[in-house]
Amino acid sequence: MKTTALRLPGLLSLLLLSLGLQPAQAQTVTVAPDGSADYRTIQEAINSLPDLAAKPRTVLIKNGTYHEKIYLDGKEKLVLKGQSEAGVVLTYAQARDLWTCDANATAGDWGVATLNLRNSPDITLENLSVINSYGFDAAAGPVTIDCPTAPTGQKTVSKTGHQMALRALPGATRLVVRHCTFRALGGDTVSPWDTEAGAYYFQDCTMEGGVDFYCPRGWAYAENCRFICHSKEAAIWHDGSGSRDSKTVLRNCTFSGDDGFKLGRFHREAQFYLIDCRFAENMADADIYHAASGPGAKQWGRRVYYAGCHRAGGDYAWMKDNLATAEGAPKAREITAAWTFGGRWNPVTGVVRLAPAEATAPIDTIAEKMLLYQRAIGGWPKALGEVKVSYASRLSAAARAGLLDSKHQNDATIDNDATTREINYLAQAFQKTRNPAYRQGVENGIRYLLKMQYANGGFPQFYPDLSSYHGEITYNDDAMIRALTVLRQVARQQSPFAALDPELVPLAQAAVARGVASILRTQYVSQGQPTAWAAQYDPVSLLPAKARAFELPSLSGEESVSIVRFLMDIEQPTAAEKAAIEGAVQWFEKVKMLNVALKEIAAPKEPKGRDRIIVPAPGAVLWARFYELGTNRPIYVGRDSQVHYQLTEIENERRAGYLYAGTWPAELLAQDYPAWVKRVGGEAKK
């Protein structure tokens, strides 16, 4: 008899698992482009390490040039450490304007930089040169490209436009950067952006770029850093609108650049402290200023402070010490990293403490569970296996661990109210608690909606799982309309979405415009007249499609109501949009069933013990869930996929388990439509 020996590592893993323990993970992995280390690419090394850990893990990077875009998403306590600052070069060419024209770039700036971080706290970067080479590589003049996301279909891309080397999005807080170089020719080279909870520490770094090339949001401290500016607008920038205490501190830093470069500016609330900094002689005589294109400092006033700063060739008047005018009048020696972060974090010692306000901040237990269920891609599942997701019950420690382990499952969907339900709840929870984790959950959910939308404006039922009918454009159960409704609220900056990342606003506006165009293209036209909509469509041909066995290509008397209401909410509808509404209203009037009602009765002999029947009811009106294409006859389809014209002809399991008729358009016709006619002008059609 042949036997197979079990290798010792596998046996050890089984033994540890039987004791309820996890096998130990390597705490250090190495990278070298020549194959002499554990991995050839930095991304492979990052991916090899688990997302969560009790102690920091290290990726040791040997000298070499790495032509790759790096993503840290959902990682924590990770150190990327180069062999030497000049010897380890991470380089990628990416203009932001080109990225936003890519149909796959609807998630905003996620992926626009050479080094991208989000949802990854406690990351350390050491001895790295990170370069976005687009501006250095590009031709001298601007280029015009086709851009489907631009209003005109084209966009002009400059070699000095936005080019990010480092982009840290919300959730990548407590970032430590030592002995690193960041280079780009364009703006926003170093962009750590978390207005609510961002905490960033830079030590002995070199940063080079165009306008606003060092532009932190939240709290930032840079010491002994060198800034090289290729713009006459501004070198540094700050957004402190998330908290009155937010600030950017630059201590013992040097500034040089092209002739006439300006020190800095702000578009929103900001707070600058420059301590013992030195400026090149060719810097412009221009104090840090409010950019006219932003709302500026409305709540807390102008807050720009200097101490011990000097310019080669003589100081400008605005450089004089003015710390005494700052809130609390701190002394220059008191302005340390620990002071900058309000005692919540000391990047020198690594100590993290919750501020009293944070420690007692209200926690929404439902919101906490929603964050556990949220998938890494940003959406939520509607069920785990056959069990529907419910946030009412208590989660055991094992269940919580299981949810964390399943973060990368591809079961996220907008079906059955999934994802939009969580986005709406978390937005309200953030509004009440100001917990930045809830806001981050909302923003990740919205980026999921943006990412899943087809270029033609439709939304699949699932994403990224597009198998079977999951990939069809889905109006069924109002899935696409709920997604577009959330995006419309973001686009309009309506409550509770007004405090989100402002970069989501233009993305949402474009997504809603694409969605409306898709709705108009998929409206079924019969004998030259626009009518209603099917429950789902083929994403390529845009023809009505089949989903489950009892959901054949047909017109929907239910989902079409929500579509019309969505179109009615357009503030200034076009002639085409008005025609779509009018056509649907006329169709609802044409296909209504008069003097009948749907009644539920007890039926002990039937499998369900109950039944639904359509009965005479003088004066009542009813609409079918499905209407036959071309004939507008109500149809009733069971699990055999056969068309029937009487509800009694399909099986009891479907009659009692699925709603084949209802009064969905009644309120729309009696109230919503007349009100819309009055608002936009015109005459109600009968």
C-alpha cells in the first residue's frame, strides 16, 4: 500500500489550528529585483503578509529600481525599509488628469500615485526614493487626449499638472516617514489626505514638485526636511477643516526652487507653524495666502505662525516671529511632534493614546457591525451563504474573526438593499457621532458604487462577480435606482453626505449623468412610443434580459415606478427626460387592470398554507409585476419559465411567495406626477 508522508510544516499548522492558534507568520520578508531575495517586487512582498498583526512586520527592500505602482490597502503595522535612500528607487509615471480619464479610475485618487495607502494605520517608510516621473518624461508642451469622463470628451494634460508620488487616503493614519525622497515635476507630490483623523510624521526627507507639492490634511509634522519647488503658486498647503486643532508644523526645514517660487497657500481652514526654517534668496516676497478658489478660513480665521525663520539675503517682513498670536501662545521649544498631535500620538516613542474626547466618543453598535461586514472592495454582501445579513443580533468573537478573514470575498452587491442600506446608515451615524471610521466606511462604499458602474451608465447586480445574471444591468428591486439616489445625494452634497471627501462630488455628478443616460437608452420603445423598463438588461446589447427562471424579459409595473420618480427629481429636466416621464405615465394608464384586486387567503391544502388570488373589486385598480413585450399583456411565470396569462396557472409556491401584482403606480399617478407637472410646467397627460 502506498503512503504519503505529511510534511512537518503542514503537520505543525494542523496542530496549531487544533489548539485554536494560528501558525506564526514571517515578520520580515525581503525584496530584490534580481531574484536574490524572497520576492522580486515590492507588491508581492506586501501581499504575502497578513492584513492585521499585533506587532510590526518589515519588508526589507534591496537596492535597485522598482518600476511598479504600490498599493497598501487594509494593511497595518507595516514597515517598508530600503537598503539606502538613494539606492532604492520606486518609480511610476502617472498624470492625475490621465488617470481620471480612465474608465477604471472612477474611485477617484485611489491608485493615482506611485505609492498608494488607505485603511492602513501605523505604516513606516524608511530609506526610499519614490518618484512620479510623468512630468520629467513627458514632452515639453501639453497634450490633448480623448477623455470619456470629461464634459467635452477631451482633456488637455500638462506635464506640470497634478502628479502624486505618495497618496495616503483616509484610514492610513499615524504614518511615519524617515529618510525618504519624493519627486515629481507636478503638483501634490506628497498628499496625505485624511481631514478627520490624519496624523503624519516626516523626518529628514526631501520633497520636490510643483504647486502644493506638500499638501497634508489633518495633522502633520515635518522636521529637517528639504523642499524644492517648481511652481510660482505655492510649495506647501494644508487643509485643517476637520478640526480646529488640525495643523501642519514644519521645523528646521529648508526651501529652495525656481525663481519666484511662493511659500504656501490654503483653500480651506488651515493652521501653519514654521519653526527655524530657512528660505532661498530667490523665493518670492509672498506670505502664505488664501487661494481665491477656496472658501478660506471662515470659522477660525487666518492662522499662519513663524518663529526663528530666515531668508538668505534678508528676511521679508512677514517672516517675523508671531507665535504669541497663536491660540495658547506656545513657545517655539514646545512645538514638538507630540505637541502637534495633541498627545494622542508620539511618533518618536510610538506611544498612541486616545484623547479624552475620543475615549468617550459615542459608538454606534450597528455601525460597528456594518464595518465588520464591509468587504475590502467597499461594498457589502446581502447574505453569508444562505443566511441573510442582519445587524440586530450580537456577534461572537469567532464571528467577528470570521468576518475579518472574509474581507476579500467577492460577494458584494446592491441587491436587496445591500450596500446602499449600509452607506445611508453609516452616513447618519457619522453625522451623529463624528466617528471618522464611519465616514471612511461611507466613502469606501461610495467608491464601490462608482467602481461598479458600467461605462454606459448601468449598474450590475453584483460586483466584481459578474457571472450569470449578476452582471446584467439591474433595475430589479430598485437596485440601480438606490445606487444612483445615493450618488445624487453625494453630488448635491445633501445631508447626511455633505461632510464627505469633496473629491467624491464631481465623480458622483458624472456617475449620475451616466446613469440618467442609461435610463433613457433602456426605456422600451413600442410602436415609436417610450413605455416602461424591464427589470434587467444585457449590459452590451441593452436589450431586456432574463434573470431567474420566473423573471423573463418583460416590462415591470413595479420597478418602472421608482425609475420615473428618480427622473422626476432632476432639477431642470431636458426634453428627452420629460418625454421619458410622460411616456411611462401614459403606459401606466394604458396597462392598468380595472375593477380587480389582489387578495391573500388561507389555503390549508396548499404547500404554503395560504394563497394569493385576483378577485373582482369594483372601483379598484391593479398593475401586474410583469408585462409581455410588444403586447403589454400581464404575464405570470413560475419556476418552469413558461408564460401564463392567469395567476392561477402557476404553482402555489410562487403565487404565495412572489408578488405578481400590486398598486405601485397609484400614488405616482395621483400625486407625484401632477406635482411634477406643476413644478416643470406643462399639462398633465391622461
